[in-house]
Amino acid sequence: MTPSAAPPPAARAQNLVKRYGSGPAAVTALDGVSIEVPAESFTAVMGPSGSGKSTLLHCIAGLDTPDSGRAWIGGEEITAMGDRQLTRLRRDRVGFVFQAFNLLPVLSAAANITLPLDIAGRDPDRAWLAAVVDAVGLADRLKHRPSELSGGQQQRVAIARALVSRPAIVFADEPTGNLDSRAGAEVLGLLRRSVDEFGQTVVMVTHDPVAASRADRAVFLADGQVAGVLDKPTPGSVLDRMRSLGGHRPARVQEA
């Protein structure tokens, strides 16, 4: 019996280069970065400030365009897509969670969660929506607007919004950066559950060694290049690797 082929990576990048500015003032944010993100995994991206972490996330998520190199989500090359095709792929296959929450203040939590589906003209899968709302623990807060929610609750709404369309991959850029340690731990636990229980793939940029320790592996950047990969990271092993990269100031550590 012929074994079935392994699924493609959830995302991958090949020799990504991204520069900002021109001439002597130009800054190279990515300098030939190649990575693979296994499906149904949790990957943390770390590195000193200015190492290219968020730029890498934005390029492999299709939010920014590299100057050269290629990127794929699943088996589809996003760097070869036109704007309309890329917009459709992001809508249907990708979820986003950002540090600033990015909720619409005039909408209730429920309306913020279903907003991507509403924009796409799609009805939510009611059973899945109920499962996501239960997972984020906000069933009794769905009628509240963002201003009536704590920071941790707002971020959980943002995560539910990212999961509700059942994307192939979720990108999270410093999702605990504006949260206290308790709320941050709740958000990290939810992202972990989305991988373990829902079969999602999560890629998270973080400065926090304990946040990174919730991932299956950590990818380290320095000066726009991949500086190493750490499987089954622990807070201590992440701190050691960060110190070896130089220029790192240990972040406030979240409680697990």
C-alpha cells in the first residue's frame, strides 16, 4: 500500500527580502529568510527589536509584499497572486490577531466575532460559532461593546473573530503585548487549544519567553535572517538563545 503524501506546510517562505527606504538610509528588514510552518502546529517567532519579526509575519500572511523571494499558504503561492485573489485567500484561509485588538467600537462582541463572515456574505456555522464562543469563555458578554470589556476579554473576542471562519492558519502579532500576566496566560491558553483541539495552525510573534514556551517551536531572527530554531522551547532555553543573539532586553514574563 502506497503511503499517503505528507500534507504541505501551512505556510512557507523562500529567500524573502524586504527593504524599507532607499539609498544610504535604506533598512533591510528581511535578508533572505526561508522558513516552513508545519500544519496544525504552534510556532513562535522571536528576536531582538528590529530583527524583522513582524515584517516576516506580514509577508507570509499576505499583508505586505516582499521585494524578492516567494511565500506560500498551503500549496498556493501568495507572492504570485493579484490583489483580488490575495484578498480572497486572506478572507477564506487566514485569521489575524494583533496586539491592538482592532475591534470596531460600535459593534457588540458578537458582531465583532462574525464580522469577517458578514463582510464575505457568508452565514456562520452555528455549531462552530458556539464552540468558539465557548472556548473563549465570553458567552455572557456577547452583547457588550469593546469599551465594556477588559483588555483580556477584547483580545479573546479578537481570537474568536480569527477562528470563526475556520482559517487554515492564524497569525498573531504580539497578541499578549497589551495584557497583564493573567489575561495574557488566558490568551496563550486559547491559542494553544486552537491548535490542540481545533487543528488550527498558529504563528505568533512575541518578545515573551514564557509565551514562546507555549509553542511547539521557536524560530529566532537576528538582523533580518533566521538565527536558529528551537523545538519544544522552555522559558529558560528561549532566554538563553535570546541572550546569545545580543541586543535583547528580557521582556516582562507572562505567568503560564
